[in-house]
Amino acid sequence: VAGGCAVALVLARRPLRRRTRSGWSVVGGRLAGSTPAVLGGGADVELGCCFEVRDLGVRGMGVVATRRILKGEMVHREAPLLIATSGSTSWNSWEEEVRTLLADLDAEGRQSFWELADSHAEGRAKTTLGILRTNGLPVDLEDRSDMIGIYAMLSRFNHSCKHNVNNSWQADIGVEVLHANRDIEPGEELCITYIDLFQTLEARRAELLTVFKFKCGCEACSLTGDEQTRSDFCRHRLGQLREALPQSGPLVERVVAKLSALVDEELGGNPPAKCCACSVGYQVAAALGDPELAKTMAQAAWEHSVVAEGAMAWRSRMLRSNVDDPLGAGIEGVGTVAWGGEGMRAA
């Protein structure tokens, strides 16, 4: 845990989805050889699967597309098995608490938790804290508390520094939702991102090795020579432009255009990154009192949000209101989407 803070694990208290026997509901995929998943939290409607979990050898378990997935298509939706909250309790009391809470799940739910990876075990037996640190994803609740969710299926999605799937927490329905960043062909691995992508190869690998205990060998991290040098330049420059954007004032349109061009070049047009750039650009334009530019930025942000999170996502709905009323609608929160993906919340 960063800074030595202890972590307490709690079951989700807010209404996420109606509980299944194992404490979670899932839409979109299956384990290799299993039957299609069904939607929990209401009518049990069978949906077509688009992926399955396979053993990928040295990469461990991973998620692979079983059919063509179109850009913007919802890939998966899942309520947390457990939700963790930061605390200041001692290590021993945390361990006692988590085991008490895990005991509240049925055998299937507990098995789902213990089957998840623990990258901190390093040859030793898995621990509850190790599983939490390896698999936690951000969960933002109404009280703005710092929370992470543990997911039985979603935790099977591996990392890529040029990921093809975006994950986002949708608080109003209490689920993590995944959408395709681009068209994905059958047999391709589906990957999310665990980290900030606007970092050089050396910085990304150092973070992943420290926090998740693996050396990344994804498409972006496998570049060599001039291609790798150019990649590092683009990502470093993206970080600089991200920092400059909120203070860009009348240059905002140029800064957003440059950001978008570099995202196209380096990240394959990553919709969540473009959504964030245009969302912040909208806020700057609105602060300048420029309704035409504000509307243009809000429109672009909304279009990228629909791809990254879906048309009914809270962010998409908010951005749509900004398009309709570019200077009158509230702007708080529209730029808080993570740059490139929510990533993992490493404890």
C-alpha cells in the first residue's frame, strides 16, 4: 500500500445490481468452454458473447475476442464482487476484516476472489491484500470517497500501453462498463490500461514493474530504434500539452488540435484521451465566453465520450447538455475522465 496505509475491504453497500449467487453480475463474455453469460440485476436476458478467457501462457489468463467487435461497442459490463475503501487500520485488523467480509459471500463468490492473480505473492501463497492491490479498479461513489472495486471477470483483462478497450465506472447504475476503442478482430486480446499512458517507455515499465511486478511487452513497449524514440517523444509531449491545456486561453483550439494529432499517431485515436482533451478545451472556451468554440469542443467531447463510455453514460449525457447550452450548462466534472482510460487503482 502506498505510504504504508492499510486498506479495509467492504462489500458494496449501495445498490449496484441485484446480487447473483456469487455476489456479482456480468455481461459480455465467458470462460473458455463455458455457456454464455446472462445479465443479472433484473430479467435474466441471455446476451451474445464477444470474448472468452483463455490461458495465454507467459501472460497468464487473458481475454480474447471471439468475433469482430466494432469501435464503440459495449464489450462488457459488471458489478463489483467487492468494493474496497482506504483506511488507517492496522495490517492485522485489515486482514481480519477482509476475511470476515469474504465469509459473507457464498462458496462461488469466494472462489472467484481467490482465483484472481496476486502479483505481489512472488512465489508465496496469495493474500487478500495482494489480490486487492493487483486487481483494484477505481470506483467513485457519491460521497467522493476513494474506493476500488474487485471484479471476477473484469480482472482477467490484461494491460497494454496501446489498449483497445476502455473501462469506465458508471456510478448511477453501479457497474464498470467496457467499450471498444477501435475495431477489434477475432483472436485479438482485449486489453485495458493500468497506468497513465503519457509516459516514456522507461517510466511506464518502471511503474508496471514496481506496482504490478511485470515487464510490459505490449505493442508500444516492443518498439525499437527510431520508432521507439518517436514514441517516447510523442508521449512526453502529450504529457506537456495535458499540463498546458487548462491554462491555454485563446490558444486552446491549437493545443487541443495538437493533442488530438499526437493521440492519433501514438495511441491509435484513443477516444477517452480525446474526450478528455476536448472536455478541458470546452471548459477553457466557456471560461473565455466563446459560445461557438465552446459548443464545438463540447460536441467533439460528446462524440468521443459516446465511443468510450456509451451514449447513456453520465459523462455523455452531461456533455450533450453542454452542446445544447454551451455557456449556461454546468461544467463541473466534464473534464475528469482519465486521459486514455481509468486504469488500475494500485493500493
